[in-house]
Amino acid sequence: MTGLAAPSKVRVTKLVTLSGALLKRWLGRLGPLLTADLDRALVTALGINMVPHREEGRREERARLKALHAAGGVDALVADLAC
């Protein structure tokens, strides 16, 4: 559900930049599944190579988990999983 009064489309190949002053009110909101679909469509439409970003994210997460383990051991890792 988006909250829009009529069926609508996001045209990822017709992107524009708007001044915030032009935005008067919210018309609706994309939920998490539609947002994920939009993300994938933008990556495809804009030809974004996500591999370097994924690898960078993996490195950052590995470093974060190593630091967490060094600071609090296994208990800290298990507590992190609960979040």
C-alpha cells in the first residue's frame, strides 16, 4: 500500500531534480518491498555496478564484527545478533 489515490508508476528512466520548495504535501509512501524494487530498478536503469559497494560493505561488517569480538568476546557477538 502506498496511500496514493490512483495507481501510479515510478519512471526510473525519467529522473529529475526538484527544489524542495516545489513539494507541497506527501502523496504516499513506498513500503519496504516497493523500495527494494525501486532500488533494483534504479541500479539497472543507471547502470550502477554494485559489486564494489557490496565488497566494501562486507569488509566494513567484518571489521565491525572483529572489533566487537575483541571488545566483548562471543557474548558481544551473540548480543549483537539479538539486535
